[in-house]
Amino acid sequence: MRILLIFAIFIKYLILLNSQQCNKQGQFLDFLNRQCLNCDQACLSCYGPLQNQCTQCNSDFYFSPQNSSCLKKCETNMQIDNNQQTCIKCQTIGCDQCDQNNTCTQCFKNLELKDGLCYQKPDTCKNNQLYDYRSNQCVYSCQKNTIENYKQNL
């Protein structure tokens, strides 16, 4: 965890240095050669020339925080957040895969898909138990992330 924090601080430092040294959007500072180089064509700003070194995307692309890339469409199990121009994880509870509009297309094990939502399959658990999709097991009390009586609980 500490290494990630140090890496994040280093990247922010590079971005700050980049913004102070290169006057044009879509460029980054090559420290070794002390010159501004172009980012990947999908990147509005970046810390390197590769597609997975973007920090912000051009208008026709969406930023994927999973791999620091700018994509034309989000990966499986991700949806578009138009406000932030990013790809975010599906927001439907129990959903394993969704489309770009956050309509669920596949549910986790022991859940079934109906009208874009995930419901507990009948006879998955005993009458006095609930299915916890995060741990893939039946539980005796209503905990966070459980689905009860074929309806979703937050």
C-alpha cells in the first residue's frame, strides 16, 4: 500500500512538472531528452507516450482507471459516466456484467437476470437464509450486500 502511495505521489509530481514545462495539451515532458513529446492520440494529457499512460482523455474517449487508458467504449462490467468522461464499475447490485447504459446482462452465481436486475434464484438457500452474493454463500441474517425475498437490499 505504501508503494502505491509513493507511486501516486511520483505520478502527480510528473504531471505537475509536465504541465509547467510543456505548453501544449497532448504533450508530456521527456525528462531524459528535456523535450516535449506527444501523448497517444486518445490522451488529452499524459505522463508518457503509450496508450496506457493517459491522465485525461480527448472528447471522443472515456478514461479507464483500471489501466490508465482512453477507450472508445468501456470494458466488460464497466459503464460510462458521462459527467466525468470515465468508465466506472456496474452499479446494479449482484451484476457481473453490464452494458454501456448500466443495464445488467449477466448476474453473479445463484442470481438470475430479470428485466436488467438480479434476483435470488428460488431454492438457492433455506427458508430462513439469505444469499450473500459477495461471498457466494447463504447467510442467516440480513447483512450488507444481501438480496432478500427476490428484491434488492442496499
